[in-house]
Amino acid sequence: MITLNGRVIVVTGAAQGIGRALAERAVEFGASVVAVDVNTEALEALTQQLGGERVLSHAGSVSDPECAPAVIARAVERFGAVHGLVNNAGISRAAMIHKMTAAAWREVMDVNASGAFYFLQAAGRHMIERAKAHGDAPGSIVNISSDAGRRGTIGQINYSASKAALAGMSMSAAREFGKYGVRVNTIAFGVVETSMTERIRGAELRDTYLAQIPFGRWATAQEVALPVLFLLSDGASYITGQHLSVNGGYHMSA
């Protein structure tokens, strides 16, 4: 059984899609959630749904280097500590390589890769300080990647590169943070039913993608949230530096 009783979990990109499902499930399993998103209205709706006692919302862009330290400071002030982080915020700006602008490249890398680094750094600093002060104060960080970062995808070199970067980020952080009891892992999703995958799931591409998925269906945001919560829980206490595919078999590797 997964339990997050008493844990405080920061979730970026929490107001919609997978991030919203993560926030909902984390509260369901006993956690308090610090929800980060650029969409203020959606954050307010999430807070009303889950209850202000268990949810602290923060409107801001993860691409802002000042956002992550501010979020961690607010979380500690409100709840006393941060025990987990899910780097879920992500965007896509599709274009073929020869047509991609420098702005489209930078925008995706700033959010998906740099934003994840800023939050990993800020949360990691806090978790290390807690470990030094209290001895046994483990933490868990989960970086949300994609099969696009493991096998590539046409028209999204910026997105694929940003998601591939998270694997290296997780492994490096796992090696540095391990002695403090802080675990860092990556989860790579396949095609999940969210607004970001509407084109893939549309009539033009639907059959092509479904034919490559042994399960023959898309994932739901609610079901892919569960493996993330497992990695945040004590059930994964000896797992770090790993990359878990949650994709219905769309991509397989030894």
C-alpha cells in the first residue's frame, strides 16, 4: 500500500493534466501538496476542490530562477518541511528541425530542463539541510520525462532533448544526494490522455500510435500518477537514479 501520511509534496504544473491528477492522488494518500503553476484560475479551482488546509498554491513560472526558492521557503513556512518534489511542469513547441526558431528551442528548454533543475536544486538544498540537522530525514524527487526523450520524436527535437536531459539530471543528483538519504528518479510516460497529446490521439495519428502500444489504449492521468506516488513513498526506499517507463509497452529497453 502506498501512504504519504504527513508528507509535504511539491508538484509543478499542478493545475491541469497529469499534475492535477498527481495533486489529487497525493492528497488522497495523505500528503499535503504545494501546487505550482502559471495558471492562477486553475490553481484556485484545485485549491477549492482539495481544500485549503492541505493545499498551498503558488502561481509562477518554473523557468524563473527565483520561483523555486520562493516555493520551498513558503512550503517550509506553512508546513514545516518538504519531503518530496515532482518536476512535472512541461510545455511543447512543435516544429521540424530546419524550421525551429531559437525562441521555440529556448522556451521549451527553459521550462522543461532548466525549470526542473531550479526546483531540484532548491528542494535538494532543503532536504540536505534537514538530513544534516536531524540525521534521518529522507526525501524523494521524481522528474517527469517522456518516451520522446528515450526514442526521439518527429517535430519535437526541443521537447525530446529537454526530456532526455532529465535522465542525466536524475542520475547526477542521485549520486550527489544519496549520502543524505535523498532519492532521485525519473518516470517516462508514453501517451497520456491530456491536452498536450490531443494531436497524437486525433484521427490522423491515432491508429499509428495505438498500433505500437501492446495495451492498445492510452493511459489516463489518474493511473500514471500512482507510480509517481510509489517513488515518493517508503515503498521505494532503496530506489534511486532509475528511469521507469510507464507507457503500456510503447517503448521497451533491456
